[in-house]
Amino acid sequence: MSEPLTSRQRLLLVLLTFDAFLLGLLELFFLPLRLDGIVLPKLGDAPLPVTVVLAVLTTPLLVRTTAKVVRPSFSVIPLLVWVLVVLGMGATGPGGDLVLIQDWRALLLIGGGALPGALALGGGLGRPAKGVGGG
């Protein structure tokens, strides 16, 4: 049985989980950005899902950081929170509105955030703990 988390580890886990929550909201709400001249420059009114790039970079970072500073077995928590926020808030947003747009950008966001995060999770859980093994 492993030792309980220290207060510092608990605080870091809460902060990383909160980061996953905020990033999920940010990526979800800014997913519909277009090059229409309102927020971004006007360049043909094309969709520009920049938050997908943010998701691809941040979800594995959160998973790896949690595995490193808290414990590898807790590294699934930020990924689960991110997925629940994107899917939960996307399907039942504020006031019952559908926030997750129903086109290719939604699939790109979910895949772009969940897949790299799951790969980082598998890589972190697959490594033996320090001092274990023949090393």
C-alpha cells in the first residue's frame, strides 16, 4: 500500500485539476472562432479552431505534470475532468444550451485533447516507479 498524499501533493492535484477544468471551458467556448473580422482578422470567414492546438498541447502536459509532482496513479484525474467538462458542458451548457458545435471542429477538439492525454497517461503508468526493477 502506498503512503498517503502530502498536503503539498494534495494542493498541486487540486490546482492541476482546476487547470484542466478551466482549459476545458476555454477550449470549448472559443472553439467556434472564425476569421470573420469580429474577433480575428477577416480572411474569408473560415473556421479557425485554435483551441484544438491548445488542447493538444495542454492535456498531455497536465497528465505528465500530475504523474511527476503528485503520483502516476493520480494522473488520470486531470484528463477525466477535461473530458467531462468538454462533453458535459458541451452537451448541457449554461441554461441548457448546446455549446459544443456539431461539426468537424468538435470531433477535432475531443480527439485532439483526449488522445494525446491518453497517450501521456499510458506512457506515465507504463513506467516502473523509482527504485523498482533492476536499474
